[in-house]
Amino acid sequence: MENDAVVAANLAVLEEKGWVVLPGALSPEETESCRVALNQARANGWEEGLNRVGNMWFDCLLAKMPEVFAPLVMHPSVKPYLDALYGPQALLRSLRGHINPGPYDQEWHLDFYGYWQQNDKAPYASRATGINTTFYFQDNGPGIAKLTYVKGGHRIPPPEELTHRGGWAVSEAAFNAHYDAQEHEIVYPKAGDCVLFFSHIPHKGSKDDATVERSNVVCHYQNMPFYEGIPHVSRFQAVRP
Ligand SMILES: O=C(O)CCC(=O)C(=O)O
């Protein structure tokens, strides 16, 4: 568990850059157990798909291998940050595993595309934010693989002409051309590191060496104003009007 001064310093980095690396977030044993289990999930044919940029994804890991992957949710290495950012409103939105089996060069993307398009006309709606905590299971490095951010991209909305009203990119090619031309920050997470970042910062993963093994698991969190446990006279019944 990090001490308060380290958490405060890392949160300042998050505010400034939009991302922060938490080195050694997982023990070597946890890292290896996640790596092996993710490969087993692939061997079992549990992947949802392999997209054209080389990303294979798994949305079933919490349900099928909870003993391995549930500990990543609110893991002690990230909990102090989620507590500090969201208090009791932190809600896991999704847990997704990735394997990059061959060549991999992701498109520039935001995970939370709708961040900039919220609540223009709803004065009592709270703003949603998303946080990614991505755990890496192999070493990235120059000539191997990397994660790249648009410098300061968490503060600047994508140009209006490149997005639909809801925030989705109008054209992947135009989005890529725009963000290729911006200033970048490259991160080389090592096995066991976690990168914690705002889900609306433009980012992309890529491999320089197509032959290396590379995988990760991302937990997406969001804030939930009416979180479980909030004092209220009525019981939550999950019915939308
Ligand atoms: O490192 C990567 O491959 C990209 C990770 C990513 O896109 C994410 O965690 O949302």
C-alpha cells in the first residue's frame, strides 16, 4: 500500500499528464499468474475477437477465471487512487483482457468517447469521468513495444469536425492523421506495472517487434453518484422510467 505522500504526488502527475505509471503494482507471482491465465483463456478459445490492428480481446475473464482476475479489481496498488478520486462512487465498468499475438499498431482512440459531450442541457446531471487501470504482464521497451499518449490530450477535446455528436470518431483515418501530428509521450510499462489514466485521453498501444509476447488487462472505472450504500429511504430496484 502506497503512503499518502506517494499517492498525492502520483495524483499530481495524473492531473498534469493524464496518466501515471505505478511501477511494480503486481507482485511477480500475480503477474505470472495473470499472464498464464490469459494465455489459457486464449487456448480455450474464449476470445471475443481479434481486430484488424492486432488486438485480441476477452470480456469473460471475471466470470470465467474470477480467482485470478477479481483481485485486479480495486487491487491494493490502485485502490488509494480510486478512493482519492471517486470516494465511495467508484464503480467497475468493465474488465477486459488483451493479447497482441502478432503485429500490433493500434488506432488512436479514447476509451470514453462521450466525455466531452456530456450534460450540456441537463443542469442537475453530474459529469462522468472514467479511469483506466491497465496492468501489463511483459516488459515493454524501445524496439519491443510501447503505449503512447497525446501530450496533454486529457485537456483538449478532439476537433468537432472529427467527431459525431455523441463523441465517436467520424473517420479512423482522419482521427489517426490528426493525432499522429500532435506531440506524444511514450510509456514503456514493465511486467507488473499498472498505468492509471483518464479514459478520455487519446492513446494507442503498439509493438515494434511483432514476435514478442504482449498482453494486459484493463479495468475501467467510472463514477457513480448514487453508489451502492448511499443512505436513501427507498431500496434500489434498477428500473428505468
Ligand atoms: O498498451 C496497449 O496496448 C493499449 C492499452 C489500452 O488501449 C488501454 O488500456 O485502454
